[in-house]
Amino acid sequence: MFQIFDYYAGSRIIILVAFLECATVAWLYGINRFYDNMEMMLGRRIDPYMKISWTFTSPIFCLVRKCIKTGFEYE
């Protein structure tokens, strides 16, 4: 019973929430504003790679992961 719940409840929605969170921060709130907020909170400038990761890499990875996961769930 718990395996069925874990399989259907967690895997799909977590990837969707992660994608929406990355997209919201990067495109709606603004990656430059978020980057400046992170600098203010940490007290130092973070690596510019994180900007690229939040904007492109993470959302693309989440979408690819969701597509692959959905493609193999044809049982």
C-alpha cells in the first residue's frame, strides 16, 4: 500500500513543483533581482554559473525528467 502511494503521489508532483519554482524565480520574479537578493543575504557574490543553472539548466532537467518518467509509465 505504501509503495503504491509513494510511486504515484511523490514522483510526479515533486518534479512539477521543482520546475514551476525554477521558472517562477527565473522568469517571473527575475533572475537578476533574485541574484541580488542572494548577494544581500549571503554577504558575498555567488558564482554566475548559478544564474545559468536557475534560468535554464534546472527547468530543462526537470522537464526532461518528467517526460522520461511519463514515457515509461505506460503499464
